[in-house]
Amino acid sequence: MTRDTALTACSIAADPHPSARIRYGIELLSRALEGSGVAVQAAEHDRCETSADQELRILVGARGASPLIAELEERDVLLYNTGAPGEDGYYLSMLPGRLLVVTGGNDTGVLYGCQELARLLECEREIPWDLDRGETPDLALRGPAIGLQKTTVEPPRQAYEYPITPQRFPWFYDRQLWADLLDRLLEQRANVIYLWSGHPFSSFVQLPEFPEAQEVTDDELTTNREALHWLTTEADRRGIWIVMKFYNIHIPLPFAQHHGIPLRQPRPTELTSAYTRASIAAFVASYPNVGLYVCLGEVLQGDLYGTEWFVDTILPGVEDGLTAGGISERPPVILRGHAIDPQPVVEAARERYPRLFTEAKYNGESLTTWNPRGPWQQQHRYLSSLDSVHIVNVHILANLEPFRYGAVSFIQRSVQAIKHRLGANGLHLYPLFYWDWPWSPDQVQPPLRQLDRDWIWYEAWHRYAWRADRDAEAERGYWSRRLGDQFGSLKAGDAALQAYEAMGQIAPRLVRRFGITEGNRQTLSLGMTMSQLTNAEAHRPWPDLWESHAPNGERIDSFVERELAGEEHIGETPLDVIRDTRHFAGRAVEMLTQGDPEVRCNRAEYQRLRSDASALAELTEFYALRVLAAIEILTYRAGPANNPQPAAVDRLRRAVDLAEASVGHYRRLTDITEATYRYANSMRTPQRRVPFADGAAFGHWRQCLPRYERELANLAANVERLAVMSSEVGQPGDWRLASDGGVGSVMIVEVEPAGQGGVALLG
């Protein structure tokens, strides 16, 4: 600015009694102005014009609520050239007479408008005098999940059952941590936090009619109430809605013991219904700003009783709470479409409770593709058609653990699919290491916060949830600059971006083509046994809708069948995945090596990113060689009567060589991760089944390596036994190999002790 045009003073006007969100927006804007040397003063709220002694007047207000904004619209002074702001949207307009309007479709939009004006001022050191712009987000809800859950079970409690106490969740009471998170989410224009719990009510409310249900002490209850009220107040100032998630039918342990009933209830009873209705009513009355998020499925036999429980117990509990609290406006209730058919529940509930939102997983419990299809896509499209808010849950991310993930183009395409193909308008984002919030799994002292380590994960999802359809080249420049800021130079930032993009393709391709499950029952980064690759159906805990989780293609067994039949292959094949993941792994290592000399700051984090790339390269080779070995074994197995002729045994020897090489890469992977990670999986419970049962006993690569070495030794020894048989038989014979290790059979690979799930490779 020149001396004649430099802004030195301004006033900010708002309607009387502005909301907490608008007040906070004005605070942000005032700090930015004062930081630029501009004196700020309050102005009369009942005037729209500037006066001769004022250089700039800023008017702040929401459309439909501010008489001043309405007056400007009616006089055709305030025009929206890029469209009027919608829900959470904002608009900035410099009107004649140096009247700058900051408005929005609601109070949150006004907050974002103040935030955007403050950002412009901080970046450009001035306010553009021709300002006329606005934005409205693509998705109505945008925010992360945080689990009030732990990595291990506390018997006699069951999974997900954790009373909320300072001993279990010290971070829940850490107000500085919450303030940092809330500020970061506001920067990213996220507007919701989903708190997950099995049964939170007994930690936050006291029921005179059910005193036996309280799971915390009176002092802990008081502390919890104060913590939640503080959190909701601070979140509301930043335009963030706190939502509490709970399962059904879960009840408190002392309540179950007092009444002599099981902790988990698969169907409604008069007692459990009365208790649940009372606890929800008390919670709604005590915390009117906290949303409720209901998972009917899993324990409750949802398809039989879900509609009854939701319509006759949960919704009446909400309505009782509204009445008791004198609350006139019904809050949204989110219904999770998981482990039940949500359609009959939704159809029965919407007429009674119109403010019903829905939620369903994006593509299971892993990140597998940016294009869900089949039944998964159909469910989303049905729920999106209900003229309400339908939320897509990017859930668990078990296949990405424990490494960093910053493939921003993969994330952008995913959000574009959410918006355009699924028709949804809400995002529910899991952390990369959900069960260990707030800490990352890195073996670093002091511990790294996920909020800091995985900043690009959160920022990318929220950026595209705000606006998905952005120019690809401009986005590459944006992210290169952001990473350049982190590592001190644009070249280092661009190298990191290209590495992130390449690394982000590896785990999704591996799990969608080779995984036993795609959820939190498999730790992809710990590998898979040969038996799991060649006998996948025998290890799968339930049928998976792979047609929903992956592009068209073939798994290993179908690939071998088509190959032997001479048929044309369809879509993505195992060999495609091997080729592609090797390419991406090599590119990531190469880019980070090239960028290393350009790093000027945060070198330790850059080296941790390089370590992740090296680990993923070793993991890629482990899988590639193992899959090639599995193809050899399945080809042998498909031969006539599993005939152990010398030529066929040579094929098995090639499989042994490939498996041996894969174990060599696993040893190098173990060496890398020994110094970098405390463990690979954030949930260390018996629910983890692949590659080995018990997530606590097999949570690190060092714990798994001996099992792979034993498997290799068994494979090699048994193939040599086949070679001896082949030389003795000399002529074709019926050498079918059974999985029971009985007479006349050969157990090629014994992964687990007999009788505990061992599966013959050739059986």
C-alpha cells in the first residue's frame, strides 16, 4: 500500500447479541487487523453506511438473521456474483463507500468469512479493495472420529466397554490438547467431532431410578461433566458440533451384575429399554449441544429388533430429554447403517423424527479404492436419496497402519466419489492410528501426537470435503508449498509430495487383491502366511463383499484358474498389483533420496518419512515374492490328482525359493521397524486374526518373523519329501494331499499347531 491508501483504522459492526461463533470470528479478524497495525474499534450496529472520519467499516452478520444484511440485500447493494452462501458458506464483498460485508449462510459461515478475511490480511498484508468472493462447502459435515476406547479389553468387561475416567483417558481432560485440536480443525473448516464409546451415559449422567448403573465415582462424574461442558462450549465457538456415538444394546457392567443379566443384550427387554430410555433422556437434557450417534448393529440382532429398539426406546429417550430440558429444537440423531439393513429402520423412524441423519462405511474398514461399487455403493445412494444428511465413514484404516499417509490425489478422488458417485454430503474421518489416540506409534521420545505427525491426512480430507473439484496442477503446487514449509525448501516439499503420492497406492492395492479381510481383523503391514494366500476362504471369518471394495479383477485363485484354462484375464490381476506396487515403492524411495539434500528443517521427520518408504518397499517385495510363490503352488495343486512328478516338484521348489526370498525381505523390514515403531497395529486384542491370532502377542514384526521362518522351513522340508516320493513312484499316481496330516498325505506348511487352524497348502 502507498501512504495515501494504507489502512490505519477500521470499525467492526455486528447485530446485537451475536452468537459465540460470530463473536469468535470477530476476535480472529480483530487480531489479524491489529497484527497488521490497524486500529480496531466497535461500531454502532444499526447503521450500514460509513462516516467521513472512518476509513473502513466492516459489517458482520448472517443471512436470514441480520437485519443489516437483509437491508443491504433488499436495496440491491449487496449482490452475490458467485452465488449466495449456503449452509456453512461465507461471502466477502467490498461495497461502495468502503463498507466491507462479511456474511454467511449461518453463524458458522460468518465465522469462516471472518477467518478467510483474516487469512487474506495475514498473507497479503492488506485487504483487497475489490473483494468479492464466497464459498459454500460441498459436504455439510466434515470432521474426525476420536475413540473413548482402548487397545485392550478389561475383563469382565468386553470390547468397547470403558468407563470414562482420568486413569483410562487422561487426554480427555487435557484442555490444551483439545484447544490445539479445535484450533486445527477450525483452520481446516471441519465442523464436527465424533466421540466413540460403547456406552458413555453411565460416565456422564446420574439416574435416581437406576443408581446401580453409575460406573464412575461421584467426583469422577463431576469432573466428566465439567470436561464435556467445557469441550462443547469451546467447540461451539469454533463452529464444531460434538457428537457422542454409542452401541446397542450395551449396558453398564454394575447394572448387569446387579440385575443378574448378560452385559451384552441381543434383544430388547422391558428392563433394558427403561434404563436406556432414561439414560438417553438425562444425557440430552444435561448436554443439549451434544449430538447422538447410534449404532444399532453388532450386539443387537438388528434386522429383527433394530426398528423396535430405535423407534420405541432411543427416539422416545431423546424426546423425553428435550421435554425435561425445555429444549424446543430437535437435535439431529445420526443412525449408523452397520451390521443391519438400515432401510426399514429409516422408513419407520423418519415420520416420527424428521431430523434423522444417516451414516455408513466408505469401503469397509480399510482404504482400498476411491470408487466403491456394488452393494456398498447402492446402500450409500439409497441413504443419500433421503433428502437429509448422509455421512460417509472413512473407517479404521487398518491396512494403512502404522505408516504415514499423504496421498492427496487419492484422498481427493475419494471425496469426489463421495460427492458425485455416492451422493453423500458428510465426512466422518478416522485417525490413522485410531485406538491409540492421541499418540502416534512412532518409537520417539517425547511421543509424537497424531495431530502433528498426520497433519496432512486431516488437512487433505477436510480440504476436499470443503471443495472436492479443484484443479490438479494447482493442487500439486499447493501441497508442494505446504510440505516445503515443513521441510524448509520447495524442492524437498515436492519430493515429499511425490513420495507420499506413491506410498499411498501400495496398501490399498495389496489389501483389495490379496487380503483375507479388509478390516481390523487383519494387520496388512505384518504380512500374510502362504496358507492365507493359497487358502484364503479357509481363513476368512465371514464372506467379504470384495466386489464393493475393489475394482474389477481377480484374486490369486481365480487368476490361476483362468491362466490354466487359457482364458482372458479380467481387470486387475495379482501380477498387475505386483508390478504397480513395485513401481510405486521404488518411486517413493527414489523421490525422498533426491529430496534429502534439499531439507532445511524438520530433518528428523523427513528421515522418518524415508524410513516409512523403505519399510513399505520391503513389505512390497515380501508380498510380491510371496504371491508369485502362491501362484506356483496353486498351479501345482490344479494339476491332475496333485501328481508329485519331478517337473511338478520343480515348480514347488521355485515356490520355496520365492518364499525364502520373501522372508529375507521380511527380515530387513523387521530391522527397519525395530528402531522406528512400537507396534504395527493400534488394536491389540484377539480380534486381530491375520496374519496370526492375538494382536497383543503378534503386534510387531519381530514377533511375527519366527513364524514366517518356521513356515518356510516346513515348506522346504515337505517339498523335499515330495521330491523323494516322486523319485520313488516314478509313474503318475493319486497323491492327493489332505489338510489333516493323516496317512497318505503330506502337510506342506504347518502355520499353527495341529488342531489350531493349521491349513495344508496343497490340501
